[in-house]
Amino acid sequence: MKRWNRRLHRWIGLISCVFMLIVSGTALALNHREFWLHWDLEPEQQLHFSLQQAQTWAIDPQDAQHLLAADSHYLYESRDQGQSWEEIPLYVPAEHVVGIVFSPKTPDLLWVALRDIGVFQSDDGGFVWDEIASLPFDPVAGEKIKSLAASAESLVVNSELGIHAYHLAKQDWHSQTLAYKQQKLSWQETIWKLHTGQFFGSWGLYLYDSVALCLIFLSLSGLWMAWRPRRKPKPLKPSEASSN
């Protein structure tokens, strides 16, 4: 019975170590996305892109030869009406692009919306990008972006919980939020902040990083101690056995 209990305790410990590694690793990854978001780049796919592969795309109203398109991983640009394409680098991977919009009034002004990150703006036709940091909601915390639209006066961001219009001249937001989903979003934000340490402010990130690294070390060392070969005791020499 004791032997069975020891085996059960050992396997429960091993499984717990694996889950501890997953939880600690994901917390570190969420807090430091800049270190891993570029690992999945696959340049060989960029050479074979065509408009048929695009999940969303747009035509520059000022220049019909200028196209922007995106698949599930990259953002592309064509200056010859889709005959050839080049990747447009953002400082975050262009995953889950849900909207590409050219300004109908201002030349070279355009926006790109990433479902899980935010909205990016370029005023030089796509060479330099800046993130719009003044969004009235946080896509990373749970309120994902669904679509993007623009008129001569405003930029409209449609999220999961409402419609947010940005007046370009006044530079302010007007939001129409679905009130009955606000409680759900608040719980999502709380859980997200607790998981990443943001609930405790800027120092919480450093605290969670330290705790996550310690848990990863303890889990890995525990797995190594569980699986390392055990040394058998050396047999006693005849002289040592007789003396004992």
C-alpha cells in the first residue's frame, strides 16, 4: 500500500510540474511578448503570396495601383495592382488583421487593425507605423477588435462590446458600449491582470517574473530528480564487513 501511495504521489507531482511550467511560461510570455512574437516569421511564404490568399485587403483611393492585404500572419503591400507583393514590417507580427483602411480624404494616411493588439496608423503610405495608444478599450485585456472603417471625418473601430468612433479633427473618442456585457469584460480584465501581475501595478510584473522563474526552476529540478538514475549502494568490502 505504501509503495502504491508513493507512486501515485510521484506521478501527481510530475503532472503538477508540467502544468506549473505551462502556467509560469505563459505568464512570462504575456508580459514579454516582444521577445517571442518574431519567432514564427517564415520568409519563404512571403514570395508566394497572392490576393487570393488575403483575408482582408484594401485599395488606395488616391492610387489604384497601391494595394494592402493581409493573411493570417503577415501584412503585404503592392505598388503594381497586385502583380508583386512585399511584406510590410510592423514592430509586432501582423497576426489576425481584421481591417485595412485608407483615408478617403488625406493622401498616404491609412490604418490597420489587429484583432488582439490594437490599431496602427501610418501617414506616409505604410513605411512608418505608430500604434494608436489612446483606444478607449484594451484588446489585449479581452475586448477584441472585429472590424475597422473610416470616413473623411472619423475612424470607426468595432469591438466585441461596442462601437468606438474617433473624430480626426477633434482627436477624441465617442463610444457606444453594450452595457449588459460590461460586467463580463470587467471579470476578464481582472483575471487577465491577476494572471500577468498587472493587477499589482508595475512592480507586480517584476514580482510575477521572479516567481515564475523560481517555479520553472523548481519544476525542472523536480523533474530531473524524479527521473535521474538512482545510484545503487556500493557493496562492502570483506574487511569492512568483518569489522562491522
